[in-house]
Amino acid sequence: MNDVKALQEERISIYHDVYDNKVPKRVPVGISLPFEFVAQYGGLNLAQAQWNPSIVEETADKLCQKVYSDTCVFSGSLRFPSFYELMKSQSFVMASNGFIQHPEVVGMMPEDYDYLIEKPYDCILERVLPRQYKALDAADPINSAISLTKSVLAYNNDFMESGMIVGKLTEKYGYYPGNLFSGGFSEAPFDFIADQLRGFKGISMDIRRIPDKLKEACEAVYPIVFKKGLPAQISNYGQVFLPLHMPTFMREKDFENLYWPTFKRMLDEYASMGIHCSIFCEDDWTRYLDYLYDLPTDTVLMFEYGDPKIIKGKLGKKHIITGLYPIVNLKTKSEKECVDEVKRYIDILAPQGKYIFGFDKQPLLLNDINLENLCAVAETVRDYAVYTNPGDTAGIEFKKEEYKVEPSRKLESKYYKTWDQYKALNPNVSEFGKDKLSNLEDAVFQYLVYLLM
Amino acid sequence: MSDFKHLTEALGNLDEEEVLRILKDFVASNPSQEEAQKAVEACQDGMNIVGEKFETGEYFVGDLIFAGELLNQAIEILKPVIGSASEKKIGTIVLGTVHGDLHDIGKNIFRNMAEAAGFQVYDLGIDQPVEAFVEKVKEVHPDIVGLSGVLTLALEAMKETIDGLKEAGLRDEVKVIIGGNPVNQEVCEHVGADAWTTNAAEGVKICQGWVK
């Protein structure tokens, strides 16, 4: 076996140990740099490179040689301009520096709540998407269809191009073959309504003005976000990734009443199927740690801020912790300070396993950090965070039988056809087409909901 | 109107229905401009209570946004009776989200609270180039420049903006405060700002301290 294969096996074993409730040989180093950062490292024009994802392969390869990580250093991108631009997106737009982001925009009015509650997917397709994506224009149906088709093609193409780079580099350098987005991606029901439907301002009004409707709306969109996150294959080693946004901006009583119930049920329902989740707890979740404890065992909790000691003490035996190391340190502190600090984090977070090293957030652009500091921190974790008791049981064990949920509403819409519905409308269709047609239905669903995440 | 204290309390409690009821009754009573000005002040005092409740952890960002909207509604109702008597401003702030960042929730909360505290605020908007800040500072000679940003990429943009003010010879004329998720003391020193905050209410207090 060559060195790369041996290294990959070691990486697979340390990640699998963490997910299997065992203390690994050493702490996995989960560092990934986004497309934009990588493009700038190669001296590429950011705006141009994002239109041609393959172009970053060489520079991504160089970064893999420079930066130590157990997962692929190049993370790919969540946002390419092609498919947003073709749809005339107002939800995701490119800033003056070429970085695509989500400004505060409104896709749903307060008066749309009743329709959202009655027919959630219909409401989203008929009302929300056309507000956020101006190429969808009911008065110009043929051009709308053409724009949508081009956008879907671009979406498939660009994610495939960047995914291929990740795949190639994973094999070339023997990385752990599984990154943040490999196991499904979705949002909590409340965040889905807040982020792209009502906006930050709108949701803040609704929480106080029409909490009952908002609560019903979370129930209504549940089947959509639940289905969106479902992974193609269920594995103990993959996670559905959910970035959580609104909780720390809310009062606890609103969080408890409006946010938590549907989110908790979502994770319980996944857990009942053996599906794990990885959640990004944006901002400082200190006041919600008891809630997090109640999530299914072995949920991967990626923290931004908070006291590592308190977090490890409260959650470390049950859940897998990652994040917390402040990325801004890599800009504002010396290499020695960064290295000393990461040892402090490891001393607190690593004992007894259930820990993967990660930063509190990804650096977005090259100038966000001093790359030499990042390299020093990554190598320190690799060499310093070694366990003396590998193979020991880490903490509480996940058992899917422990999770039971009431059946939730199903996704029902004239815009989404199950195989039986399709067959009823097209009685002559061959059973041989079942998988293909069902997969196409789901691919379109995935694309459309992705536009709002 | 004897209800000013009640108005302040209702706004502080974010009791929208009560605030609007009091103000509509007040406007219907045909108040003098002087009385109307007192109602405005009562609302501003209510915003102070909101700021205090935010600092003590009773309110959160969503509540500040709600409070800003409520205050806007209140001022709209009062507009016809306030007249032209303009209130004396306690200071001037040029505010904006730095280039490369499209986020403005935090900036808008700060603007609402700073205006309620009596500042004249010139809000440049989001993704603003260095020159936009430099030009506005030359034009209005503010006491304070407020730089906002949410993404880590905003930190370098803040530094470039402050460097731009230096190059234009304007840095010593103004105090600079930075605000947003990724800022801290080290960042403040790194970019060359005078103060930093991740808390709009605290940011307004810092600004008040500067113009005393």
C-alpha cells in the first residue's frame, strides 16, 4: 500500500472512530477553504473564476500541499453566479469584491401566511420564488421556462465541476472522503421562513404580531425542509448540514415556542431513520446549551462563540463538538500566539474524544487571515492532539431506536408528483421509468428549494 | 398630555397596540408643537429603556428591530403635529457598511438607536467604497464615522476605509467606531479604529460619550 492510501486509511479510521463513539488515535483536523479564498490564492480574478469553476484546480492543488488537513482543503462553493444570474436573483448577489452573498430581501408578505399554511410548496413556487427570482415571470412564461432550464443546467454543471476537483484532490492526497456538504443540506423550518421568505426584519415583526401563524407556518414548511435535507444514502458517517441562524437574536420564550419544536422534531425524525446532523450554531449559544443537549446523540455541533470549557462540560459526552477556534486570531495575532492558543483549545475540547478540530467559521477571502498562521495551527493540531487511549469508549452511544416521532405532514402539491400520481396522469408510462422519473422529480425539487437556502 | 410617562413605558415594553393608541388619541387632541416635541422625547426615552433591556439580556436583536419599526411608526403618526421646529442634534455620524459586504441589519439598528438618541446620521448604505466615506466626511464634517460589516472580509475593508480617511487628512477630525459580528479589541487595533462594539446600544453610548 502506498503512503497516500495508508494516510487515507488513517484519516478514515480517526473520523469513523469519532462517529462510532470511540476515542480516535488523534483529533481529526477539519480545515476547508472556500472557492473564493482558493481563487484569490492563485491570483485569479474572483468574479471571473466563479464563472469557470474548473479554473481553480491548480491553485487548489497547491493549497493542499501547503495546508495540512484531514479533509480536502478545497471545500468547493455553495454559490456560483451562473445559476443565480440566469434567474435574475435578488436573494444571492455579487458584491463589489466578487463575493456572492445574501442581502436582506423579502420573498413573502404577511398576507401570504394563510396560503403558506394551506399549501406551502404551492405558495413558495407561485409567490416567493418569483419575488426573489425575477426571471420567473408569469407574464412571460416561455422565457421563464428557458431561464429556469438554463439555470438548472448551470447549477448541475458548476457543482459537478467543483465537486470533481474535490474528488480528484481527495484521492491524490488521501483525504477523508466526506466533507461538510456530502450528506445533505437544509435549514430549520423557522430559519427557512426567516431568511428568504420574510427577512430578518419581517420575522422580527411576525414574532410579536402574529406568533400563532408563524408557528403554524413552521409546521407547514416542515415537510419541505425535511425532504430537502434527506441524504441519498443513510450512513453513520454522513451528516445533514444545517446552518442555524435566528436563535440567538430571539428571546428564549420565542425560541422555545416558535423555533425549537419543529427543529427538534426534524432532528429526531432523522435520528429515527439513523440519519445524523451537523449543525452550525451561529453566534453565541451559551444560553441554549440545555436545549442542544436534548438533540439526538452524536449530533455534530459546530460552534462560533462561547466558552469551550462550559460547552465541553455540558455537551462533550453526548455530542461531537467542532468549531470555536477564532479565525480572526489568524489575522490579528502572531504565529506563536496562535499556536499557544490552539493548544489551550485542544486541552479543553479534545479529552475523551467526540471532538473534531475546526475554526469558528471559514475564512472567506485571502486577506481575512495570515495563511502562515493557519498552517502552523493545523500542523500543531495534527502533532499535538494525539490520544493515549485510542479505542476507548468516548461517551454516550447513539441508538436510533430511542427516537420516535409522530408522522408529519407529507409534501403535497400539484407541483410535486409522486410516482403513483404521475402514473395516474400517464397510464401508459413504463415501470422501467420509475426510478429515472422519480429522481428527476426530486432533482427539480432540490434545485428549487436550494434557491431559497 | 399626562400620558407621556405611560407612552415611554409602553414603548419600552414594545407594546405596539398601546403605543399607537396613545399617539392616535394624542394627535386627535390637537396638541401644540411644544407638546408634540414632548411626545417625541417620550418615545426616545422609551428607546433608551429598550437599549437598557437589550444590555441586560432581556431583549435581543429581533426586539431592537421591532423597536426601530415601532419608533418609525410613532414618528409617522406625530409628523403632522411636530411642525417645523427641529430638534437640536447632539452630533453627526457618517455611517455605512464597508465595501464587499452587503449586510445592513446591524447598521440599521444602530442608525435607528443613534437617531433616537439625537444624532444626525448620514447612512451611505451597503457595500460602500472608501471614496464614498471620504467624500461624505469632507462634505458634512461629522463627529463620528461608523463602519459596519458582518463577514470576516469586512475587516480588511474597514482597515482600507480608515487608511483612506488618513490619506485624505481626515482621520484626526473624526472618531471611528466599528461594529458587527467579527470585530473585537484586536481587530479594532489592527484596523486603526477608536472603538468597537457588537452591541448597538453600547455603540450609541460610546458615541454619546464622544460628543459630550
